Amino acid sequence: MKTISKFLSVLVVLILFSSCNDDDDNNVTPQTNTIVDVALNNNLTELAAAVTRADLAGTLSSDGNFTVFAPTNDAFQELLDSNADWNTINDIPVETLRAVLLFHVLDSEVMSSELSDTYVNTLSTGPNNEAISLQVEVTGGVSFNGTATPLTTDVNASNGIVHVIDKVMLPPNVVTIALNNSGFTSLVAALTDSRHTTDFVSILNGDGPFTVFAPTNDAFQDLLDSNQNWNSLTDVPIATLDAVLKYHVVNGLNVQAKQLSNGDVPVIGGSITIDLTSGAQIKTSSNQTVNIIVSPATNDVQATNGVVHAIDTVLLP
């Protein structure tokens, strides 16, 4: 009897010990290293708070291969200081905050060594739910969206890569796209000529959507070279410049390259014809045939209120 009793006592101890071990295992919190964890572990507390308020913590903790441009706490403070009604992250409307944060996220991993002068699609969306474009520049120093620069790059997470930046980037409209691109300085100068009676900047800052065919700087130089009396844009009669600029904007449509089709398209200043038989081309009422430049750095640059296509010649009505 003593032997049986001793055996039962040992068995009870073993069962209790096993039960305790099971409970301990169930109480262990698995260690993760998601993008959200990286933010918390690197004192990016304002970003973490913003992600939580915008209900994006689940997205950025999920499986994936994201690239996140992560603003510092100082960058978020600068954003708050830009609006008198914003004292904390909680004062920013959720819809606005969500759009801004998604503009900082790519759905693929991009290491700093892979950056180039181009535009990349973000998770933020514009008209027709098209992905809004983020400008990346490396020539002369790395910058994003024309304003932000990297502070720390290539921080690994289990579901992507984090690059810490010094600004909160705001999704651009078509005006900002032109302002930030050094290839469109002549277009910006033409749009902002003080002789205008048409306020092109106010128009293009509107809701749209717009499809803008944007001549490059070289295209404007070719225009100037076509008239011996034109040495700069200020030599072009303002009525001519006004008519020319209106001929480059489609109002009410956000048409990406994949949506272009053969036929006439109304622009603010008349009508152009899209011809895809020999590549993406525009035919004008003045019998020009103009190429739409198809490259990642210039084509389908999506903004919050429209899309921009670079072209190699100024369209003449």
C-alpha cells in the first residue's frame, strides 16, 4: 500500500508540473519585428500613434514586403505646427491622416541602393482609385516628394524595409508634381507668368480631375527656337501663351496611359486627337504629331486631383 501511495503522489506531482508548464507556454508573448515594432523600438512614437489612429496597425503588422518612409517625431511636430487646429495627432481628421500615411508606404521592398530618379506607386489613392505617385530623386542628393530626405535607411523588419525621413510627406496635386520636378521648370514659369489673366495655378489646384500633358523644358526650348523673336517665355505674347497652356489640360477626366484610346479628346482650349497606331501620340489641330513620353520617370504620374503625362513638344492649337 505504501508503494502504491508513493507512486500516486509522484504521479500527481508530475501532472501538476506538466500543467504548470503548459500554462507558462500559453502565457509567453511571441516576439515580433514588424514595421510597427520597428517604429516603437526606434522612438518613432508619433508615427506609431498616427498608424493606430488611422487604423493601419494591422496592415503594417501583416505579412508583406512593404517599404515604409517613416517620419521622425520632429517631422510630425512640424506637420502639427502647420495647422492652427492641430495640437496632437488626434486633431488630424482620420481620413486625412490615413491618406497621408499610406502615401509613405510602398507594396514592395526597395533598398536604398535600389533608389533612382523616378516615380513609384504608393498605397495612397487618387481619382479612380489610382495609386498616387511618390517622386524619388537621387541626383544631387536623395530626396522624396521634393521635400523629405533620409536620415536612416534600410532598417529591416520581418515584413519589409523602413527608411527614416525628416518630413511628413503630403500627397501632391498636379501643381505640386510640376513644382517638384526639375524637368518642368519652364512649364511652371509659363503657368505662373504675371501677365496672365487666367489663374492657371488656382484652376489646377482645384478638385479636377485633370489629365495634364506636360511639355518638358526641352520642348519649351524648341518652341522658343521656332521664333527668332522669342529668347525667353516673356517674349511670347501672353494671348498665345494662354491659348497654348489651355490646350494641354483635359478637365473632368483622369486618363492614365493604359486608358488612352484612339479618338478626339476635348481640352480646355479646343480638341486634340489621340493616335496609338505608332506608339502613344497626340495629333493637334495645327497638324503636329507629338509623342507622349513613356517611361517610369515621366508617365502616369498620379496626383490627388489628376494625372500628368510628359510630352516632348509643346502642343499648338
